[in-house]
Amino acid sequence: MSGNEKVIVAQGLTKVFNKSLFAVDHISFDVKSGEIFGFLGPNGAGKTTTINMLITILKPTEGEASVLGYDIVKQANEVRKVIGVVPQEYTADEDLTGYENIMLCADLYGIPREIAKKRALELLELVELSQFKDKRVETYSGGMRRRLELACGLINRPRVLFLDEPTLGLDVQTRAATWNYIRRLKEEYGMTVFMTTHYLEEADALCDRVAIIDHGKIVALGTPKELKESLGGDIITISIKENVDVSDLIRSVEHVKDVRNENGFYRVKAEFGEVTAPLIIEALRKNGYTVTRLSLTEPTLNEVYLEYTGRALRDSEESKEAIRMQRLILRRARGG
Ligand SMILES: Nc1ncnc2c1ncn2[C@@H]1O[C@H](COP(=O)(O)OP(=O)(O)O)[C@@H](O)[C@H]1O
Ligand SMILES: [Mg+2]
């Protein structure tokens, strides 16, 4: 499979609820083969609704999309055969063991028992749950549950995997460990992954390309690096020993886009900061100035998010609400 093959293509994809709520509002994007593609946005942005359309459990109101060339409406059955899904809600049965849960997933796909057994053991190995396979899921930590669900999503050997908030509610360390399992799917199996998240660091660390989604619309799309660079570069902070305004001199250096003198500190916006910073030092030195301090900061996805949506994405608050919802769903599902 060529690296440029488009595995998912969406055009004008739209979902309207209750005749007027545009949960997903005319979005277009494509996902290439072997890519980890992320939808980043706050609660209610339309991430789950988008996934649900792509995995054929929700019908679009407008627009179209295909997965591996299969139309999500006209060829929904074909789509289902080639995809794996790990939904946002907890799906594992608490009263069964990890192994039994995976076998249950295999049954849903009609995978013959003998093949299923072999795969289940392989997958438990992949997500490092082999030694806990005969323990009831009730005893699993949040991270272990998520890994088990990942294994379930892989039972039909999908070519494309859909992950809805794969690390929701997990602590930072467990989250980072989960990223490794997802990376391995890409690296060792060449799998294409479409995932959603509202964690900025997750999108940054894990995704090859990120679409920032807000109020059902894609407001920015690119590699994390491109998105950061789209802000117009890095921030270089400089101070010099001499009490002279050197703004114009700094401004004349290549790649410098903006200079502000903030009480003797120069705040410089520049493209290619790691190249430009030495150029600035060189220019100052040539003119007889002594640099006393210099720091280089790259914009984070946080700044990108702020720039495109006009607000910050506060992880903690979003997560608390999401976890509360998660518990509610779980309790309902268990009839509690
Ligand atoms: N079945 C539904 N009926 C009505 N509104 C819905 C339904 N599902 C989602 N929504 C609304 O659509 C918007 C997007 O929701 P969702 O896709 O779940 O967002 P996200 O996954 O990004 O948190 C929200 O305003 C949500 O309340
Ligand atoms: Mg969601």
C-alpha cells in the first residue's frame, strides 16, 4: 500500500441533530495510509459524531465519506469489515476476564473459535495483559481497561482503527504508555488510525496530522509542526548589556517577523528560531553589542488552539466532566 493512498476521505460531511444543531458542519479532510490522524477539540465539538458517521452507526445529514474506497452509507457493511473501533464509552464487561471479553468481541465478528483463541492471546500479548488475562476486568486499572478495549478493537485485523478519546480520564503516565501501544500499531502493522482527543499533548505527541475541530467545523489542519509554524514562528527573548534600542538592527535580520522592546527585553517573533537566534547574536556582536540573555520558545499546540478558537483548552475541567459522564454511562449500562 502506498503511503499516499487516501484511506479515509470526507467531503462536506455534516450531521444535524434536532433540525438545527450542526454537530458536524460541512467538514472535509482525508487520512493517508499508515497515518495517525487526530481530531482535537473540546467536549461537544463534534468528534464522536464524526467518528460515528465514519464507522457507519450514524447517517450523515449531508456530504459524503469513504473508508478504503467504500462509501459509508451505500457500502456500510464493507466498511464495517475493514475497520476496528474503540468507542469513547467503556465497553468491557466487568464480570468477565480480559480473555473472555476479547473472545466476546471475536464472536460479534463471527470469527471462528480456534482462530479467535490464537488472536486473543496474541493481542493480549501486544497490549501487555497476558499475565492478567484470567483476572476479572473489575480488578483492572483504567489504563488496563483501555488497553483491553484496544485489543478488542483489533480482533478482526482491521486496516483502519477508530479510537474515540483513547486515554480519556487516564493519568499522564498511563496516557503516555497507551500512546506507545498506538504507535506500535502504526509502526509494526502499518495500521491507519483515526482518533479523537481533547488533550493537547496527546495530539502533539501522537498524531502525524491534527485537525482542530470547534463547533462542528475544522478550523485548522496540519502536522503539529505546521500548525505551530502557522502562528508565524518562534519567540526569541533577548537582552543586551548596552542601554541602546537595537530594535531596528534585530528587525533587519533574516526571518525576523516582529520585534518588541519590552523594558530592555526584546521579544522577537521569528521563523526558524534555531537558525535565526544565532543570526541575531551575530548581528548584535558585529555592531559591538553584548548579548546578556537569550531564550528560544517554540509555540505549543496550546497557542495554536488559542489562535484558532479564541479560547484555551483546559484539560482538567474538560476531563472531570468527561469522567463524570463516563461513570454515569457505565453505571447505567450495568443497571445501577
Ligand atoms: N444523539 C444526539 N442527539 C442530539 N444531539 C447530540 C447527539 N449526539 C451528540 N449531540 C450533540 O452534538 C454536539 C457534538 O457532540 P459530540 O460529537 O459528542 O462531541 P464531542 O465528541 O466532540 O465531545 C454536542 O452539542 C452534543 O450535545
Ligand atoms: Mg466525544
